[in-house]
Amino acid sequence: MKSSHLRYPRLCILGGGQLGWMMILDGSKLPISFSVYADKEDPACRIAPCFKENYKKEIEECDVVTFEFEHVDDEPLMLANELDKLKPGLDVIKLKRARHLEKEYLRREGFPTPRFVTVEGGDEALRTLRDEFNGVGVIKRSEGGYDGRGQFFIKGDLSSYNFLKEEKGYFVVEEYVNYDYEASIIAVRSEREFKTYQPTFNYNEKGILVYNYGPFGNEEMIKVAEDLTQKLGYVGTMGIEFFVKEGKVLINEFSPRVHNTGHYTLDAAEVSQFEQHVRAVLNLDLGPTKVLVYAGTVNLLGISEPPLNLVKLGNLYWYGKREAKKRRKMGHINVIGDDLNEVREKIDNVMQILYPNGPDL
């Protein structure tokens, strides 16, 4: 018998957090290899070789470079872009690193968004909220914000936010949307195909996802996802978050990567969002996005040790992070059911175990 010496594709992931960890866990079913630009203590480095100092050699030798988070180091990101190996591309990262650019792009391209104004300086942001939004709305720092960071929900008590007057840089001042519910969709696009999973309902507190469940149908979200990924020339998995009011959707934000609201696909779909991302960036055929059962995800936020009796309710994913901090995502649990009521009941039981007094956020 002849031995085979096929060289499998090598995918380099910038960032070693839980999203990279799950990308490797699920992508390792395919005949490919992974390496990770991250610190050795990060979750992804438990299951794949990691590097930092020798990043130039590593990136030069890999076939494709992707990322699990927008705020990764610039040097390897720029090198991957120069070598034409970065997927998704650099343009979409630039949009996500500056919230006002993301918002202005969406408005310029005709996508439905809440009413907003871009300003420079915290003093101008407060004045704009007072004069143009009657003191009620959301002030968002343009840079450095995710999971609710850098966002201030203000309902007339402007004097409590005078500390913003000294801040420089861009801000987004946005109307307060009294939505019926929040939802999101996971989309995936390769160079040849586009697919979506069905949307999910989301429950957020203070800008961070606590749990979500689904699926439910919404053709408008699917159309927005297809248009957005096409206009961006996007390759990979993307999460898009919406506010829904009287049946109409408004884009809150998009994330150019695998997304927290798609974690349920690990247990409920034929092919998960993580494997789809790997397939897309390596230009492989996309898998089916059919969801086989109703499902949901509950995040473990700021919890140093997971209660092991959770496993009676679903599949536990513990990220193995070094330190639990307030609001930090330490893991999640996926639950499945025959209908949304069963899923909701399991989510309620999980919440009682994890947060008997409510999440401390």
C-alpha cells in the first residue's frame, strides 16, 4: 500500500478566546490543521499550537488567516492582509473597530437603523442628546465597545453623565428604541454560496447577551443579511443583531465573525456556525444550515465554577479561562427541546441554578 503525503490546508486564527476554541473543536472534523496567534494561557491554546513572537513565519506558512475577535493585534492582521490571506477582509474590521463608521455605512447603504447622530467629544454628545433627542437615548463611544462596554443608556438624567464632557473622540448618539424584542441571525457566505440559519430571540441585560432561543422565521432578516454580506464582499460567518418593532427590523450591529447568538448551532444544527466559518474561509462547500430541534443558549457570566448539575439540562461548554470577572463569559450551556416552550422552561431552570437572584452585571 502506498503512503499518502497529502498536505492539508492550514488555518491560522488571530485570537485565542472561546470563539477560536470552538472553531477549532468543531473544525477539527475536517482534514485541516490550525495554529493560533494568542497567549499560551488562552482557551484555544489548550487544543492547538499557539505563537506570538514568530508570527511572521507562521502567517507566511499558513494558507488562510481568520480572526475570532475584531480587536486583535495590528501587526499580524496587517501582514495577513498584505499577503492576501485574511478572511474576512480588513475593510470590515475597520468598520467594526469604529462604531460610528459601522453605523454610517449601514445608513449610507440604505439598511434600516435607529436614528443616530455622529459627534466628536463627550460634551457635544451630551448636548446632542439633550437638544435632538429630548435627553432620552443612548450615547456610545465609537471605539473599544463590545458586550455593552462604552454605552450609556440615558433617560433624562444628563447630569449623572457629566464625566463624559472631558472625553475626546467620536461618539454615536442614538434614539432609544422601545422595541418589542431583540433578535439576531447567523449568516454565512463563501465565494460561491450564501446561507443563513433561522433567527433567534435574544435576552440582553446591560448590553450583554444572557440567553437566546429559537428558531423562528423572519424573511426580512434573511434579506438584510444577504444584502449586507453581498455589499461587503464578505467571506465567513457573521452575526447580525436586530431590534424588532411592530414587525419591522432595525439593525443594532453586526459582528464579522462567529457570534454568541449562534452557539446553539453546536447542538441543534446539522453543521454549526463554527464549521461553516472554516468551510467558508477555506472556500469549501458550505454545509446545510437546517436546525433539527428547537434550542437555546445561556451564558455563564462571571462564574468561577460551573454547577455540575447543569448537565442534566443540556450540554455545558466551559472555556477554561484563568480568572472569572464580572460580566466575563466563562462558558455557556446549550439546551434543546421539541418546541419553544420546552426550551424556555429549560432556560428558566438553568437561570434559577446560575442566577437565583438575577445576573450580577
